[in-house]
Amino acid sequence: MHDAASTGVPEAGQNVLVELVAYTGPWADDDPDQNFKADIATYAHVDPLSTITNLANAIDVPVGAVVHYVLAKWASEGSSGLLELGPRMARRLQQPVAAAEELDTDVARLEAYHELRQLIEWLNIPLDQPDVY
């Protein structure tokens, strides 16, 4: 059995101290995770603890318990795209189709299909492979 010190992964039920860091980059232009990193940077200027603290106080639960809940719920859903298919993801899914229609070729449409297929497969990873997260 490994402990958190040797693996970096806490055992079930173990309390862990985490430093909240406002990440704003940098990342390479060809970074395959640049969209996710840009999304992280978008929220770097937001103080999540004000909302969490207000909620914790309102329901009389420790702040750390609410943070644990939020992180566990997000992680168990797998990805922010699956958790929240909001306007950003809707636009992201629309982009390949719009580009293909503008080019108006079968090749462009086939490329859009492959790009959409990959995005949809990425969104389904937590459903198809729950052990990943």
C-alpha cells in the first residue's frame, strides 16, 4: 500500500491541504490542452471561496466540506464539457461545421465530421471509462 507522500495521491478519507493557485499561463501555441488551460486562466481572477464560504455558512457545513463536494462532483463527472455543456462548448462544437459549410466541399465536411467525432469521444470518456477519473 502506498501513502500520499510516496504517490502524491491521498488515501480515501485522508484530509489534504491544497493551495489555490490562479494560473494564467503561459502555454505553447501547439499545446493540445491550450483550450482547457485558457479556460483555467479565465477563472484565475475569480475568488471561488467567497461563494463557497457563503454557502458553507448558510448551511452550517465546514468550508472544506463544500470544497471537497465541489471537487468530487466535478471529478466524478469527468470533464467540464460533460459537466457543463454551456455556450462555450456549444460554440466549440459549431466551429468545425461552420468552417466546413463556408468551404462548401465534401472534404471539408468530412474533416469537420472527424473533428466533431473526436470532441464527442472526449466528452464521453468519463461515461465510457469511469476509471479514468
